[in-house]
Amino acid sequence: MREAPWMLVTHHQGDAAKSEVGIRAGGVIRRAPDELAGRTMLEVLGEWDTLAPVLRGLDLDRLAPVEGAVLLAPLLYPPKVLCAGANYYAHLAEMGVDRPPGPVEPYFFFKPPTTSVVGPGEAIVLPPRAGRKIDWEVELAAVIGRRCVDVPVEHALDVVAGWTIVNDVSSRDLLDRAGAIAPPFGHDWVGAKAGDTFCPTGPGIVPSWMVDDPQRVALRLSVNGVVKQDSSTTDMVTPIDQLIAAASRAVTLEPGDVIATGTPAGVGFPRGEFLAPGDETLAEVDGVGALHNPVTEREDRSWAR
């Protein structure tokens, strides 16, 4: 799938504690323009309305390549990661859910940013738990560039600074709670979705104006080179503008918030296929890029670490 002509990235040169914003184009990481120098990605997004015109006129030839640059997750860290659940018709069907007869009010769950978000090339680390069923979910994600609340649907895309990729890694074995006190408490969304390293994000942020129509974008996920998900955002139950409007009614959106918009059919659960150590995932969104992550086993660790 196509990568954007360029994207905003976060990188370092050997010391992850000294990360900085850069520009990635054609696989090469370049210095950010002077107006962005010394800022974190969150700071850039916090001044998006001022800095976006600078980026619209970007001259890549004037930006020096960065030798030895290593990519990190583009946002370290988003204030919030909101994920839309059950938002593709074909995914509902493969999970045994009937097609809804009309408009659906979307619902969301959170992932904890500082422990779940990892960047391109970083490992999805599997918990050492018997019977684990760890699944993949490629998603187009909106990155918010303006503090807002109760956004009208017709203005919802105006608050999007850019687009990125999220792999909503999920523990299918923990979603249904055995021994729940009552049926309304039968699902454990924290256990199923909030695991450490369970939100690979990246490789960068593609400015909103580079994606002509986010509602007509192809997305795909492969495991070990085998395509598992291959679909388009045209199959969404609730369109992206309505998702963003709904999210802004639930919580105040802030610059740097990430809203993952749901995953298409092709997850592992219906086929009994799950991630294992040594696997490689590749999540792709056309016009945005590709996000690669290896899968490893978590080593024993002390509670104090």
C-alpha cells in the first residue's frame, strides 16, 4: 500500500530520552523545519492551527537527513487513546452479530497510553498466561489537533490534525468474565484491551489534508506475510465524522488524543488463530503507511520493576 509523501515522526539518535520531531519521506528521516525544532509532537499538535500552514508549504529538499535516526511511537504519549468497538459490518458478521437495522450510537473503550503504546519495530509482548488468545486489529486512527467538546458532525473532521495506524491488540480470553456478579458485568474491557504493548502506533502522523477521504481508505494486516485483514473504511458502521462527534460528547478531546476507528473483518478469534512468539505483524493503511511489530514472550518480572 502507498505511504504518504511525508509524515511527522518522533525519533532519536541512540538515546530514547532525547527524542525529537522529524519528517519522514521516502524512508528517510529528516530534520523538522525550524518552526518545529525543539518541540515534542504533543507541543506541535498543541499549536496545530499555527504550525499547519508551515507544514503545508514544506520544502523537503531544505531539510537535512538525520543519520542513525531510530523511530519511536509518534506520540509519547497521547493524553487519551479512545477505541471504537464493533464498527465494521463484516467484522460484526464474523463475530456472529447481526447487521444493525439502522444507525448505531458508537461506544468506546480506553487504552492506557504510557504502558500500551509502542512504536514501529517495537515488540508486542505476550503475557505468560496459560490459555491466552492474543489477537490483532488494524485500525485507521485520527489524531486530534484542537481542544474541543460537543463537536457538530459537520465540523468533526476540522479537529483532526492527522492520521496514523493503530494495531488494537486484544486478549480474547479475558473479555468474558467467569463468575461475573450479574450479566451487565460480564465483559472485562480492561483485561481484554489494556495490556502492556497492546497499542502499536505509527509509523508517524500524516497531516489531515494528505488523506482526501478517510471514509474511502484501504487497510490491511498480515501476520508472517499472510494477509489476515484486507478491507476498506467504506465498511464502517458509524462514519468517522460521527465517531469523533460522539467521542467529543463523551469526553473533552485534547490535542494529541488518538481515536482508533474500529477494525475490519479478518481477526483471528473466529478462526482460532492467535499471536505467538516469533510472529511478525504488518498493519497497513493506504496513503498513511505501514506499521511493523515483532511478537515476543514476556520474561518473568518482579512486581517492583
